[in-house]
Amino acid sequence: MTRRIAFIHAPEIRYDQNYGTLFSPLWAYTLAAHVPDGWDVTIVDCIVERADTVGAADVFAFSGINQDIASIREVHDLLKGKFPDATFILGGPITWSLEQEGKLGLLDYFDRLFILDGEQTLPDFLNRFDRGDLADVPKIIRAERFPLDKALPIRFDFYRPNAHHYYGALVEVSRGCPFLCEFCDIRVLPGNNRSHNKDVGLIIEELDAYFSLGVTQFQFACDNFIGDIVWARKCVDAIIAWKRKTGARISIFTWLTINLYKMPDLMANMREAGFSILFIGIESVNRNSLLETAKVQNSGSLKPAVLAIQSHGFIIAPGFIFGFDSDTETMFDDTLEFLIETGTIGGDPSFLTALPGTPLFARMRRTGRLVERDNTVTTREKVTTNIRYLQDSEFLANGFVRFMKAYTSPKFQLARFRRHLEIISQSENFVPNDGVGYGSPREYLKLQLKDPVNRKYFLARIGYLLYRPTNFIAALRGWWLMKRYSRRFPGLGINFNYWVYVWTNMGLKYWGLRRKDVSLRSVDADFDFSSLADSAPVDLKPNADGPKAAHQARYTDRALKALVAGRLDQTNVEKEAQPANHESRSDP
């Protein structure tokens, strides 16, 4: 008897997650390749297909992240009502994260929960299901780290009919990162504090298959593309060889770390291969804050590093975080100044959040600074986190409101774009895009105009630029600058498009932002700051990376001790500056 499995992609549908740019559920097409023979497979993306049209299946397989918990429950309940005898299983980041937080019970309504990689555990489960041999299969099924060099090609036979729904394509190329950032949940997954890479030949095979469908925009899904530099060089060289062989002109967006600036030959080759936009977690312009979170790769000279990368023609999408313990009162102004001076034209700054399973989460919980929310996972405020900050919450909230007002202003936006073009014009390393760049307006518009929700937000984007004449004038001047510089440096249209895209994203996301929209908390007035330096050591036994975890803890401990010492010195200075409170005495 033929069995049937349906992969159900049921994400929380919020426009500002991807701003109308829809990406395929790569997890489903990946796992579908590992389904045993004798099973019919269906892949349902609930963003483009109504959940109530889903047909019967023996097994319904879900995946998602924490933010998807409500939509996953809604679709689960709908399908469970229609097919009460079916088996429902769930995996993905949500299961690992909620287990780390001690909230896995929120998912008890699923028949089985899969923790970590599913490429091996899913087919094992389906084989036992087919044999009717599930009696001793536990509710929680745990996986070992799947060797990504054994990955299979995704199921293109399922992808082809749906390709028109999505912007470009996702290609998973690696997992894991060798760095130590205290707040990051990537490095704490078992065995994930190093890179696990897909075979370069398979990557080229997938690029070729996508390209045959007319796809030229790619996201290389990974945690750090240059986590293994030897592999990264091989991958880039293989892409260049494939492009020369096929004549393909493609554009690539990926994630990596700032140490790329030390490798000018790799940067030049990446540009030739088609790498266009790079997400780089800059996090903070405060060196002490970077050392506190053990982001040592960023603790050198940030500005020269950013300028060196951009000089090759890359667009940097920077990650910025506010609220580190070592942050100063000038952090908002310092960040704005950094963005202008470096000419970075992307970024969606946010506040530090303690992700379950991370050393930061453990440190916040141990010192009573974690905001615990019983039986809940997500909240709906515009700006909120789960940390009690050392800085005053009023300062943080009001500072962020002022920051966003300045950040989205036409004066600031035009200044950063002008500086961006100036940096390129002063470069001897610039390599132009040989395609339309990753942010293709033609591909983006095709998705926007055929979907009623996206059409609404696209019109809102246009309205944002027209609402204030100063916005429209700044955009027009930016376009004129782009045209002027393009005479010597071709292909800058992508830079202009991306600049306007990010500016309008942030403008719409934080439109009318007020103090009441920001829900942040601070430590109590009697908080013992001297306890900070005693809270750094972290037990990461599940990760089996004890020496590296201890190394990160030492960085954090040193930075926090310096912070405590500085606070004590400041307190003593303030006490000495206060006038003595002598009792007044009258002359006899």
C-alpha cells in the first residue's frame, strides 16, 4: 500500500518578515529528497495555498521557528479536524529552541517531535511507520549531526510547478560557524561550532538546475559562508568555472563574518562569481560591547574593514544590536555616525535578545535578568525583548525612538547613500555586477503586483516616498547620483534599488513609532553590579565544545570585570564630587 506524507509550511504571515519577498520552504524540498520509496509526497506552502484545500495524508510533517507557533497550531488543528487518524510530526528550530527554554510542552499536541537535523531521523521514522513498528518510538526523536557532505539534491520535480511563486532560489551550502558570540544560538547546537559544508559539486548541480528554470537570484543559506575558508575558495572557484562554461549571469546574497576583509583575492573572486549582498553582523561600534559578547573577529578596526569590503562593490547588510551591558549613552549617535562614515546602506537595528540555549540566555537567567513569560513564546509589541538591561529603560526606549526618526529621515538616508557611492568611486578594487544584482526590481515587482497583500504594501512603499516631498526629493537626488557615478562604475542601479528598498522597509515598519510602542525593562535600582563579573562561566556540555565555550566565557568575564571596575570608579568620582554635608553650627 502506498503511503502519503504532506510537508506543511505554515509560517506566521507578517509582511515585515520579508517585506513581500517570498522564499521557498527549502526545508520541505530538502527533506522530501530523503523520503523512502513507496511514499507519495506533497509539499504545501500555506502562504500560496489555502490550508483547507490540503488533501489526506498518513503523515503531516511541519517545521518552523518560534514566531510560527500560533500559525502552526492553527493549521494543525484544521488538518487534525479533517484527518483525525493521521499522524502529525514537527521539527525545525522551534523544537530545539523550546526544549532549551523548558517549554517543549507547548507542542504536546503533535504525535512526535524531532530535535535537530531530520535527514536521517525522518526516513527512519517513516520506515517504521510503514511497518507499523512505532510502539517503542519515543515522543521526542533526537538526531545526530547530519553530515552535510552526504546531502541529496532537493526535489526539483516538486519545486518546478511552484517556482513562479518565489523570489529567486535558496541554496543551502553549509551549516555552523567557528566563532564564539555569546548571544548566538548557532554555535551552541551540538557540533555546530564549526562549519559543515555541502559538496561543491552538488551546489553547482543545484545552481544549474535552478538556472535552467530561469532563476538568476540566489540566497546561499548558511551560518557563515567563510567559516571554512579553504572550502569557500573551492566553492567560489567552482561557481566561476560554471559561469564561464554556461554563460550564466547570476547574483548571490549570503551571510558571513567581517574577517573577509583580510582576503582581497577571495573578495575579487566572489565578485566575479556573482556575490552581490553580504549580511555581516557588525553588532556594535563599541569595542567593549563586542568583547563582552566574545565577537572578537569584530574587535579590531571596524571602519577600515567595512570600507575594504565595500570597495570591491559588495553591498553590506549590517546587523546592529543595542543593549549590551557595556553599551554607553552615546551608542545611538555613534551608530548613526558609523553608518554615515562607512556608507553602509542596509540594516535593521534591534535590541539584544537572549535566545534559548545560548550562554547569554543562561547568564541572564542565572542573574535574574531574564524576563520569563510562562506558556508564551512571542509577543506583539513593535519593540520588545526578554532581557532586563543595565541601562535605564526610559533612556533606551526614548533613544531608540529618536534613533529611528533620524535613521529614516531623508537627510540621513541621502547622506549615507552619497557616502556609499563616494567609497566606490575612490576604489581601485571595484568589480561591477555582471547581472542585475541580487535585488532585481523586475523580479521583485513580478511578485509584488500579482499578490493582493503585496500590492497593498508596494503601494504603501510608493506612498511613503511621496507622502513627504523631502522623501521623494532625496530619492530623486539619490537616483541622479547613481546615474552620475554609473558612468565610471557600471551596475550601481542595484545599489540604488537596495538603498530605497531598505529605507522604505524601515520607514514603513517604524512609521509613527512612539515611546509606548517600545516595551523594555531595566534591572532594579538595587541590582548588585558587582555580581556581573561572577556570572560569565557557562556550561555547554551538549555542545561538546568545552574548551571553546570556556574561551568565550573568559572574554565575557574580562569585559564584565572591566565594566564593573569602571562603574565603581565612576561611583567613587561622583561621591567625591558631592559637597560634604556638614551640620551648620552657630557662633557662640
